[in-house]
Amino acid sequence: MLRFLTGAAAIALAASALSADPGGGKGGGGGGNGGGKSHEAQGGGEKAHGNGGGKSHGEQSGGGGGFDKHAKQGGGGKDRSSDYGARGNDKPVKADRDFYKPAKAAKQDGKDRGVRGKDYAVSRDIVGDRGRGDRTSGWRWGDSVPQGTRGLIRGCPPGLAKKNNGCLPPGLARGARVATFYDSPSWWNFDDRWHDSADWSNGDYSYYDGYLVRSGASGIDSWLPLLGGALAPGNLWPSQYETNSLSPYYQDYYGVGQPEGYRYYDDTLYRVDPQSNAITAITALLTGDRFQVGQRMPQGYDVYNVPTSYRDQYRDGPNADYRYSDGTIYQVDPTTQLIQTVIELLT
Amino acid sequence: MIRRPPAIIVGALALLPLAACNKAADSATPAATAAQASAATLASAIGGAPGLTTVAAALKGTGLATVFDGTAPYTLLAPDDDAFGKLGGSAAMLKAPENGAAMAAVLKAHVLPGYVTVADINAALKAAQGKPVRMKTMAGDEVTFTRIGEVLTATAADGSSAKVSGSALTASNGVAIPIDTVLKKVPKTSTP
């Protein structure tokens, strides 16, 4: 049996979501997410790619059933999780180190996690900065994230911070290396589209040991951990990033369990060991796109992409098209391209 | 896999009676039979595919293989081994252990949300009456598909262009479509 949220209720909820998202558009997806099984309170509707700041698929901590378990083992940055439940989406395996070794800077021990308590004790809620004010929702950034450069963390990357060398690794000294294609924020798609307040066009950026770093006169002054680099299985999650939970729906859909067992950053969902804070698996890539009933389906969804197990039920026809994104199928009017129905796919 | 009933939100803005919506969803006659997908996961299918050994190793090396080993559906425009060969020294650079992040960024640009077959792309192109069709990538950009004769081409936002180079792999949770060029600009370099 299908469950519907209809008519005026849908409109009212959509309206409340809109009113909760005065920023709208880019970076505005976070605030009004109602969580649970319905998408009626999704804020914004457009992509919000801020580094954890803009988009949140929910704000409720806890909740959601069917949680997975991590083996309770402390210390170190090694993969030590087990039993992730029946979904098996992301068996916590380390990256194949025969092919890639872990980035040096990511070889941290538990001591690094204490940094936050001293230098980054005060968090500010990016969502709140935009007028939403709900400090229980979305991601929080460390106090070290300077205004105007959202997306970068001020200071020295964790591995280098312990070396007390002024955060100037020899390999990054001016003239010590030839800049290459990936020494640019734009190559990593870090630009104003996704990290809306960062001044990515200015600064001396380079790739270093799993991070995108920005150097000043005396060495690295800001850094950003990268998927597959510092953010790879086996490495510790950078303590500077805090998180609240996804909505129970997404917790269920992606099978990540309770909030302490995952991190969601830059449209990527990671599983972490709650005790050690070590990344145990990369669970999912998300578009970050959330759409509402009545909204026009944006460009980029021209091709039918419904999961195979739902194709018999939701197939394009003269009266409706169906498009998938982030655990949801959208029924779209083929003529107007307006979204008629939002269908969640808990399996 | 246990399927729970999907929750549906229907908007009055759509001006469709509930029954009509339900009917639209339930009674749509498949225009074509979906290709029989393998029971294997996409990660497994890619791992055993000749000609995709580099991308398979890259998925494992970056830790992204687990993304394609689960329930959420993805389509990978999978650069074949020759595609990486075209990169010259940059391929070795990307494969270097310390550059796992760069390889992950390259791979992410090739991932589409959902389950997209070549037939689906062809159908979209046909419906668009020859105009290009676009799909979102997990890197946040779009890839544009065009067809000239029998050649299906994918073009990335940065202008990189690739042709479909082999038969797609259909798995339980996604599709891998081999392509002959990497869809992200990776300038050739001689010093990995």
C-alpha cells in the first residue's frame, strides 16, 4: 500500500519549507528538513554543496531503526568495524593499500582529536549564519573556519601540526616543486558553486598529502581534507568537523545506523568507528539534490534512471516520467516538468 | 532485500487526483523490457571485467568500491584501460598512492545517480529529437550525451569527451558503461 501526503498538507509543508529557507538556491537545503518518512519539509530544494554547511537531510539526532553496530575497539586509525547489518552497502574495508598507501598526513593517532577541545572549542552553525538559527540541524564547522573562506579550515593539517615546523613541509616550499593540474581548487570542483563563501580564486593553493592546502607567507594557513586522500578508509576523521545526523530515512536508506557511526561531508557519506573516529568505509555519494512537489525538475535529469527493482512500477509513460536521486524517485509531468510526486524508496 | 512500501507525497499543485497518480505509477506499461541485471553488485561486475582493470583497481585503491557494493544505485561511465593509457604520465601520477584523492576526484566525475542503461540514454535522445540530453554527475557537474549515427558520446562540463567503447555491464545496483576517454581534464605530465 502506498502512503500519500496530499493536497493542502503538501502545499502547506512545502510553503513552510520555503519560508524556512530564505536563502533558497545554493546552499539552502538544510534548514527545514522534517526527517522521518516524508519529504514534506525539505528545505530549499536546490543543491546545497557547502562543505557540510549548506545541506542537511535532516536534523534529528538518533531515531531511525535498524541501526548497525560497530565493534567497540579503541585507539588507532585502523579499520575495526564489524557487522553492518543486512544491507551490506559498505562493507568496511580499507582501501587496497597495494595500490594506494594511506596519505602520510592522515596517519594520526587519537591525540589529534584533542585539538578541537583547545583550539576549536566554539562551533558556529553555518545554517544559523544564514538565518535559520537551528543549531541542532545540519553540520557545524569549527570556529577555525574563517568568515569568507568557508570550506577551508584555518591552521595546519593534522599530520603536519605535530611537527612544529611552522607548517611548511619542504615539498611545498616555494620553488621546491612544479605546480601541477591539481594544485587548483577548480580542478577539485571547489569553487563558488559548491563552497559559496570561499574565496577560491585567490590564494596559493596546492595539493598536499591528501589535503588541498592554501599557503601564506609563512606556510600552510588553511586546509581541506579530500575524499580518497585524508578522507580514506583507515584514516581518522578530522576532528574539526562535527556532524549531526541524517534524517532517519537516509540513515535507513543508506544503512549507516546511528549518527556517531557516520559522517556526511561534501556530498559523501562515510562510515566511522564511533570509538576511534576512524573512517571505515565510504558508503555513498549523493547528489545533494532535494526537490519538492510542485517544483520544476531541473536540468541534469534528462535520462530515465530509476533503480532496476522499481522499473516495472515506475516507468516513463505519456502521463509521467520518473527520475531518481538520493534514495528518492520523483514523478514528473512530462509536459511541464513539474514534480508531481515524491516517492521514498526504503527497502 | 526486503522492500517496504514507498512513501509518496502528492502535490495538489500537480492537480491530479490521488487515484490518478496511483494509477499512473502502477499501470504504466513498460515500453521495453528492462535488461536483465546480473545479481552481482556493480563493484563485483567491474572487478571482473576485462578492459576495466585500471578503474577497478582505482575503485579499490580509493575506497570507492564500497559505494558500488550496496543498495543505492549508480551508473559509472567507466574509462577503459586505453582511456587511462591516453593520459600518459598523468595516469601513473593518478595511480600513485599519494594521489588517491586525485584519482577519487576523477572517478567521482564519472558517476551518475541511479541506474542508467545505454538504452535509457538512447530513449532520452530519441525523445529529445536529436538534441543532447544531460545527466548530473556526483562531482556536481553535468555530462551531456549525444549520438551521431551509431556513436554515443559523453561530454563533460570541462569539455572532455568520450565515446562508449563497449558493452555495458548491468548489475543489481547499477550499470557500468565503458568509455574510451577519461571525462575530466588531466593534463599530461611527464613527472608523476
